[in-house]
Amino acid sequence: MVARLVIAAPSSGSGKTTVATGLMAAFAQAGLAVSPHKVGPDYIDPGYHSLATGRPGRNLDAYMCGPELVAPLFAHGARGCDLAVTEGVMGLYDGASGLGELASTAQVSKLLRAPVVLVVDASSQSRSVAALVHGFVSFDPQVRIGGVILNKVGSDRHEALLREAMEDVGVPVLGALRRAPQVDTPSRHLGLVPVAERRADAVAAVAAMAEQVRAGCDLDALLALARTAPPLGVQPWEPGSALGPDQARGSAAALRAQRNPAPPAFEEGGYRGSAPGSGRNGVGTAPARRPVVAVAGGSAFTFSYAEHTELLAAAGAEVVTFDPLRDEQLPPGTSGLVIGGGFPEVYAAELSANERLRKAVAELARSGAPVAAECAGLLYLARSLDGQPMCGVLDADARMSGRLTLGYREAVAVRDNSLAVAGTRLRGHEFHRTVIEPGAGATPAWGLVHPERRVEGFVQGGVHASYLHTHWAARPEVARRFTEGCAG
């Protein structure tokens, strides 16, 4: 039983992120353990949620993971917390294009049995706000809208008119927030600038959001509403259980890894000493070792789902994060590489300048080691990005484009690869303003089957590189197969 709220809005741009993040921070500062969640595939908002709560921001996507996994994934993230706050996506009833309510905030709120707080941009209306809220309340009676927060209110008089109008609807006003430019966060071609790129400013912005919410919202009433959520009645998702009973820690992959000698320890200036656990002269039985999977992080690679590393660890991997902007070599003993999404186009010059790491990545790829690259990772593995040399693993060149590619995709694996066997179907999403030429290699990564039919991405050796973002919780065998490949 976790008290919970879903923060929704009639449309994008109403202030959901400000209100949701501010509520998370305000309740966390009040001493509550707050679990942050985000409806949909967005990677950036969860970074601000994590900053507000000190816990991983987690996504709830009914398209990519299926409706049946939404509540278990929520329960996994919210375990041990006093309160969970879920930020919606787009407008309350907007979901996957042409698929009804699928992946909408409304659907997720019903799957979570959670009351909804509607954030309304009241900047250009007064009495009409009542008609708007009435329509959202009556559209789907199964969605329980428990209150409204009026955002971008201009004055005390404006607030009084709005509250008077809302009395006729019977939905309580739980807050009224004035226009406050100090809580604005900068945006660019794919949305907000991620926390990792502006941490000090982001900390200040989150603090300002919390202060605005404290000043304008009835926190006691919001917490009381959250506590009206009934028991969820689901078992929390567990990465080990998702992989299967023989694939948790101590799995076949981990046992195979025990036969590989541990790498020598590494410190500034190079390698030192014998492998830990060996005899004085380096002779003896090699200790058990989990295969090292290096995961790209730092400012250029900020897009990832927490469940990916959890699944890799449960499958037997030792997950080590590195920063391609700063680290000149891969973590010692790296036997697999994961490069997720982010903004390499913003840091193309700096990534290119790190020639030692680019060569190390290319060498690992040539060795046949498993390499999984999504979107930003695809660009990093290319020959060039906006004219700057990249890793050169792929015979392709990438560049910025004025066109936004955005949307859910259904895909099928064209051939066996380091992530999936041929014929594996899964759902993902694309989100980029770049193009890569050619768009697919001799062996594509995926055949897209919905909403359009085409091939894209690259499979060569152990490399799987694609624009498609996926959520491995929907296909845990991806993590298992990848880790087994790393274990050799």
C-alpha cells in the first residue's frame, strides 16, 4: 500500500513537470520517502524527478512494456516509500497514436488505481476553466480526478474568479500557482536540457519549484488525497524473477564467467599487481568474476532506464559506468558495452577529441564483444557526426537535421544478434533530430512493422546499433542474452 498521485493536464505546456517535480521535492524535504515516476518514454523529466527525491526516476510505458507490467514496475520502484508521484504525458487522454487510450496518462492512472490531480493553465481564462475541468471529469468516469491545481494565475482577483467558477464543478482546488519565470528550465531541440548538463542550475530550479508548490498548494490535502488510493494488489516486478529462476545472480552466465581470470587492478598511471585472489607469484585458481559491462554516462549520454542495469546485474554482469567525455579508456576488463541515448550532437567536438577512447571502443567492437547502441550510441559508433570523427565502427555518417523523428514503433529482429534472436518482436520509440546515412547496414538491426514498414540500424559482429529506444523490462531475455555473450 503506497499513497500515490498522478499529475496530469489537459495538454502539453500546462506545467505538469513544474508541479510534479515541485511536489516531489516539497514532500521529500518534509521527510517523506517519495518515489518518482513518469508516464511514457521520456528520459529527461525523470532526471529532474530523481534530483527532487534522491531516488531513480522510473518510466511507466504501457505501449513499450504492456499494460500488464505498469503496476508491477510501479510497485518495484515505490517499494518502501511513503508516497509516489507520477507525472503524466501530453494531455490526460492522449496516448499512442491511433490506439485509443493505450499509453495515455488516463490509462496509467486506472492501472495504478490512483487519483489524478489536473494541472490547468489558467493564464487566459476565468469561468471557462470550470467547463474545461467538467469535460475532463466526465469524459471517462473510471478516471478519478480528485483535484485541480490552477497554474499561471495572474493575480489575487484572477484566482478568486477561478475558484468561484470551480465551485460549480465539485472538484476541489488544491493549489493556485502564480507565474514564476525563476522555475523555468531551458529547452532545446529535444525538450528540457538534462540535469547532468546543468546540475547546479537544475538544483536551484528544483528548489524554486518546491518553494512555489509549498506557497501555492495545500500539501496536507494533496497527501490526504494520495492516501485514498486503494491497495494495488500486485506483486512488485523483480529483475531476477523476470529473467527466470535460473537466470538470477549465480546464473549460467555468471558461472561461465568464473572460469575467466579477473583483470589486474587499475589505478592512475596504469595496471598494477596480480589478479586479486591469485598466489603471490600470480599462480593459483582465478576467483569468480562477473563479466564487466561498461555503460556510457556523463553529459553526452543521459538517456537510460534504471531497469536495464538492474536486469544486467541480475543476469550476472558487473555494471560499470564511464563517461566518454572524460574517460580515455574503457573500464578494466570490459567485455560488453552499452551506449544509450543522449545528446552527442551537442558534444561532438569533445567526443571526437577523446581519440584514445574512440580507438578503444572500435577495438572492442572489432573483437566481436557485444555492443548495444541506441540512438546517441548509434551516432557515436558512426564514422562521423556533423563532420567530426567518431568511433568509425559503422561505415555511416551522421548529421543534425531540421526534422524531428518522434513516435512509437513496433519492430522485429531481422537476424540473430547480441540482443535478440531473429523474429523477436518488441515495441520501442524514436526521438531524434539527426539522420545517419546509410540508414541501415547490410544486415539491419530491425525491421519496423508499425506504423511504417522499413529496415533500420546495423548488426555486424557483436554490434547492435539502432535509433530505436527499447525498454528491456518488456523483454528481459535481451539482458540475459547480452550478458551471456559478454561471459563468452
